[in-house]
Amino acid sequence: MVDTSKFESISYRIRREASGVLNWFKSNWRERRWFRWSAIGLGSLLVLWIIVWALIARTLPDANTLLDYEPPLPTVVRGVEGEIVHSYARERRVQLQYADFPETLIEAYLAAEDKTFFSHGGIDAGGLIGAVFDYVSKLGSGERAVGGSTITQQVAKNILLTNEYSVTRKIKELMLARRIEGVLTKEQILELYLNEIPLGRRSFGVQAASRAYFDKDVGDLELHEMAYLAILPKAPETYSRQKNFGRAMERRNFVLTQMAANDFITESEANAAKALPLGLVMQQSSSQSVDAGYFLEEVRRKLIEEFGETAEESKNSVYAGGLWVRTSLDPEMQIAARDALRRGMMRYHGNRGWGGPIATIDMDEGSWSSQLASSFLGINYEGWRIGVVTQRSGSNATIGFSDGEEAPLSNLPNALKAGDVVAAQKSGAGYLVRSLPGVSGGFVAQDPQSGRVLAMQGGFDSRLGSFNRATQANRQPGSTIKPFVYATGLDNGMTPASEVPDQTFCYYQGSQLGEKCFRNSGGGGGGVHTMRWGLEQSRNLMTVHIAMEAGMPNVVKTIKNLEIGDYQPYPAFALGAGETTVMKMVNAYSALANHGRLNEPTLIDYVQDRRGKVIYRADKRDCTGCNMAKWDGQPMPRLKPTGKQALDARTAYQTVHMLEGVVQRGTGTVLRDLGVPMFGKTGTTTGPKDVWFVGGTPEVVAGVYVGYDTPRNLGGYAQGGTVAAPIIRQFFGETKDRLSGDPFVAPPGVRMVRVDRISGKRVFDAWPGKEPKASVIWEAFKPDTEPPRITRRDEIESKRKEILALIRQGSQAASSSQNTANREEVPENFAEEQGGIY
């Protein structure tokens, strides 16, 4: 049986004590006024706390989210060798770990913002009381009170709250600070603070600010520079302006004094730092280390398409996800491509004079310097600058730049007026007006084995406009389409030695359109020539004859398979009447150099998230068994070839082999003296409105077109071989040391045969020479398509006539005698070996 007497005793004592406390409270409430007011005050505070908790505390964000907090970070872009070439960022942000911050820099922030940080629990009572009195004293004045926030409170505000100026926000900040201190260590709090604090110049965190203000990493900062960064949280936009440098110096020196007072540095170190100027860098270096604006903008578009633009769209977004992007951009080739295209455009522009302003600014619509700065126009060419004509009076004018600088302007075109935005070059104390070429163009260089784009230039300068002529401009390719017509002919029974008429070709288009006749560029023609000669000399009539013999449906199918374009089976498309882009043409020529395998052109190799995990790969091939823990004794795993087989490998090589002749003795001879195996084709459209060249080596294929954005006549002298080919020549000339010089390799199933270059007939008694126009060359044939082995065609014709003459004699004896006389000269099986008498 349970003994209840003990429990009854405890219950009695509790009631007795409670009764005593209640009697004491009633007695003091009646007799002592101060007790009543104190009790009312404490009760009010308790009720107030319950109300605050009900209205505010319950809605506060969870401090535990800081354990997994991922700050918005920019996307970093690397080139082909892994070097950083650019970053996509609307804010400057760099995330470091606590150990990466110099101890002196941390101490500078503690001295400036929260010297008791390591001893308080998130709230500094003294600072809070001072902030309350300051707030009360400034009520109604419109002035903002001193915050009195600890570093922990600033972390709460910057990451979990807004920058709203209100008592409610301050209460939330205090509550969150206490919670944060219970979740994170002091070092973790400081790491968040130093990475997230806004410090002006669009920079968040001290590493980004260090770059923005001093163009240094935090590990390279000097003491006075660290002290300057520590003053910025109070008023970053104020202290970073030149007119407030005096105030900035005072505040910086105060921080140095506080550091010395807290024994972070010595007095002598503080005095030495105070004697130094601020040393700010007024113009930060560009985040783009290589001039590849068109390439990088194309990469940005593809990343946004894949991952989204902002954090709301994806955790791996371009402007917040902290992606690491490895591209195929080759900086050396990019600079060579940019310079070659620019020089070609300037060479064509010649002495055509000023082509008009780049843009115009309304001088009556506010500050001209602000308007110019907001246009984001710029140029990186021989020290030129973009400016606006601020005034023009007769032969005198001044030019202004986005930083407010003005200077005299000379070399004035007659049409120049105030408000015109122009390019100018420094000359003495002033500037000269410079003329940008009216013509433009696009350039692409690609690795034919993988499809990786190595360089891209979509105009004179991406700062003058983002339209990328390498990928966005649809132009007629002209004669650069012809190799694919010839390839179709090779796929349909023809050979490089096949004879094709170079004669007028007409066909009836119907009652409304009538008859259509083709002619060669520049007229002329006649006779019968080999396919090789027709491609080397870019003969329109021969191309049309080949297209019609092979079938135009087959021709447009070949063009579609190589992803150049989807055209109707009309003969005009065999001469380049369809539209395509430089990128597509270069990729198709790369397929020729890659034995007919067509790759997708890529600019991005792979993408990693902020933790290094690969989340995108351009090469999606699976290598089964490549990561085996232990060798199983089987052959080494092999990756499958990239791309798809869009053209017979033998046909592709035959076409490339003929296109080598274009460089050696055809329309592209300007590239011949480079001394490396090259193939390619010139192109000139009707007008001419566009001029092209596409070609290259086994390692790099490049293509370029030059033309006006609104197509118009370039002038009769403009040809692919005189305007476009020199651009390709300069590009390969500047990157020649990157090339191995290896020849194009024939695939299995190709037979190399000695032939006469002009007639295409097989040769046995001579060897190919090294001269470009040697009479005997090596020609590529598919099996059983090479010229006959026994004798030449003209010798066969002579024998045929001789035998027919003998038959006509009608005399058996005479015929028998004649046959006996000629038995040694004509073999008995002559007609059979030659396929009959012809």
C-alpha cells in the first residue's frame, strides 16, 4: 500500500509558501507606492514582450538557415588553358573563408565597428542604450539615428532582413542577433560579415572592395588601406567620392587610432599609416582579361538559356549561382582573329572618309557626360576613345568624354555637329576625329576534330554594338557553297578527274518565269574540264552542270545534312543563293576536314557549380569502364567518335584534296606562302555584296565574310580572294607557330593515283612535282573509280579508228595479212580490257 502522508506534507508546504508570498505581495502593494509602480512596469514589460513575440518574433526567419547560406556569387569564365578571362556580375562579390582574411584586416573592422565582438552575446548594451537616446533626440528632425549595431546585428540585417529604417526592424535585428549567436561561432559570423557587407562601388565583401578601391587582393593590402576599407560600412558612397576624401582621411585615421588603443597595432605603425594618402584607384581594371566581347556574350546567352539569369530562376543562375565555366576560348587566337578582321575592314575602308556619327546625344536633355556613360559605348583600338562633340563653331570644336574631361577636337568632317558621338585619337593636347569603317563582317575559328570554337569576332568592337555577325547575320555564302555541290557529285558517281562542260546552262522555269541561264563570274567559259579544275577556278557553269547531273534534291540534302541551311532544289542554291552564317559554314568545312563527321559547334566545355561539381558538359559521351577500380584484363575503354557521320569520309577527303588546289593555284593563292598544308574556298556574292573565305588546316578551320550590315555593292574589285582571303592569311600567319604543319590524312578506302593535272588522265611515266602548277599531281579516288590502267584515252581512240579502217577494206586476205602485221601492236583482248570499242 502506498504511503500518501509524505505527498500530503509536500503539498501542504507548497500551499503555505505560496500563501505567504501572496500575502507579502498584497501587503507591499497596499503599503508601498514604489512597489506598485515597479510591479506595473514589470507586468507591462511582460505583456509587451508577449505582444512583440506574437507579432514579430514568430515571423522572424530561422537563424539556422545561415548554416547553409549561399551568397549570390558571379559566374567566372575561364579560357582554354584554365585562365580567368571574364566574370558575369551585376555586383562585385568574392567569397573567402575566415582563414583567408588577414588578421590585421579583421582587427581594423573590429576597431571600427564592434570592439567587444568576441565578448558580447550579439548585443552591445552600451551601444544599444546610446542608439536609443540618439534616436529619441532626433525624432522629427529628419536625421537618421546612429545604428549602434554589433557585427552580429549587421549580419542579421544584411542577410536575413531588409535595410528598412524603423523601430520594428531594429527589434527584429536584436532578436535575430541573439539567435545567430546561438547557432554560429564568432568566426562563422565574421566570415559572413566580411563576405557580405556592402562597401560601395557595387562591391559586397572586403575582397571585392579591395579590388574595387585598390585593385589588390586582401592579402596584399597595406595597413592604411585596410583601415580605409574598415570605414566604408558607415557610409560607403560618401567616403568613396573624391569631394569627401578629407572626411575619409579623418575617419580612416580615427580607425587607426582605435586599433592602436586596442593594442592591435603600435602607435608608431598607426602614425606611419596616417601619414599616407588614401591611394584609391579611380578606374578599376576590367574583369575581362582578353578582348573577346562577342565570344563572351555568346557564352552568356547560352548559360542563361541553360541555367537562368537570376537566383529566382535557378540556384545555379548566371548572376547569383557562382558558376565556374570552362570555355574553348583561345586568347592568342582571339586577338589574332580580332586584329585580322579589323585590319581587313580598315583596309577595305581605305580613304572613304568619315561615315557619320556612332550615335547622337541630345545636348539639351541633361548632362552629356551622364548620357554618354549610360550608353556604354567604348572601343579598344590603337588608343582611340569614344566621346561626344560638345560644341562646334566653324573649324573649332571640343569633345567630351564620360568622365567629364573635355579637349579640343580637330580633323573635323563637314557634317560633324554638337551631340555627335565619335571615335577620337589623342594628338598633342587635343584629339583627332577618327573614322570607323562602314563595312563590317564576322569571323570564326574552330577545332575541326571536336567542334570547339577557338575564336569569334562579330564586328569591329562589341562595345559599339552587341549584334554578332558571326552567329546572327544571315548572308549568302556565294561560292563557298560549291565544295558541297562537288561533294554531292562525288557521292553520285563522279570523280575529281571527271570531265564537266564549262558551257552555258539554261533551263525552263515555267510560263511565268521563262528560261533561266547561268554564266561564269566575269563571263567567259567553254570547253570541257576536270572537276578539280572547276573547283579551283570556281566556275559557276561547271558547278551547275555537276548539280544538275547529281540532282539538285541530292545537293540540297547534302547541304542540309551539314546543317548549312534548308533550301529548295533550285539551281541558284548551288551557287550560294541561300542564306547562312559564318558559324554554320565554318562548322560544315570542319566536317570536311574531319572525314565527314559533323560536330555541334560549342563554346562551353563544361560548367561547375560553386562547389566544383560538374553540372554541364558539352561532350556527353559515356566512357563505360573508364573509372573501374581494378583492371579486368579487357582492352582499354575507348570513347566513341564525336558528332555524326554527315558525309562519306572518302568524299570529304576528296573534296578537301581538291580544295588544297584552290590555295595552291586557284582563287586562294594569297595563302600559299604560309607554307603549311591548307584547304579553302573563296566566295563572292552577286553585286558583290559579301565576300568570303572559309578553310584552314587539319587543326584549325576559320571563316570570314565582309559586307555591309544593310547589304549593298562593295565595288567590282572586291572579291573573296582579294578582301576576305588576306584576313584569313593574317590570322594563320600570326598563329602559325601553333600549327604542327601535318598534312591532311586520307581515310581508309582512298587510293592516291598519279594523274595529269589538266586532263585528269592517269600517268605512269612521271612523278608529281613540288611546284604548285606541276603537270602531274596526286589525285584521290574511291576504289574502282580511278582512270584506266592500260593506256590513255586518245591512244584508245586511235586504235579504234585503225581497226574500223581494217574492217572496211572488205578483203579477207588483206584483212588477215593486216591483222598479222599488227598483232604485236594491238593485243587480242584489247577491246575487252577497254570495255568495248569507243
